[in-house]
Amino acid sequence: MRYMFFGNSQHQDFDRLVRASLAGMTMGISPMSVMLTYLDWLSSMVLSPGTQAHLLQKALKKTAALVFLG
């Protein structure tokens, strides 16, 4: 005995609904495109220890200013 959750064409309707909802949440930007852009940025950051140190120093200065002056 076979039980099917969706009929023959209902799975396509469900796919369209999910994709339309996702497009609304991402303002039409492809989630894969966003993920690849983030991955590109992350891999660049991993290979840039000088930039990492600079950003850490900048964050520590701003944190100290917030704690002691704020």
C-alpha cells in the first residue's frame, strides 16, 4: 500500500510557494548568491592575518572608548 503526501502536481505548487516566500524574504536576491559572497569574503579574511589584527585592534579601541567614555 502506497501513501503519498502530495499528489502528482501538488509538489510543484509547494515548491513554487516555498520559492516565492523565499524571494519575498530575500527581496529577490538569490540565497545562493548571498552565501557565495559571504564565503568569498570569509576565505579572503582567513588568508589576511594583518587585516584580522587591524580589525581586532579597531574593535578593542572602540570597546574601550565605549566602556570608559560612554
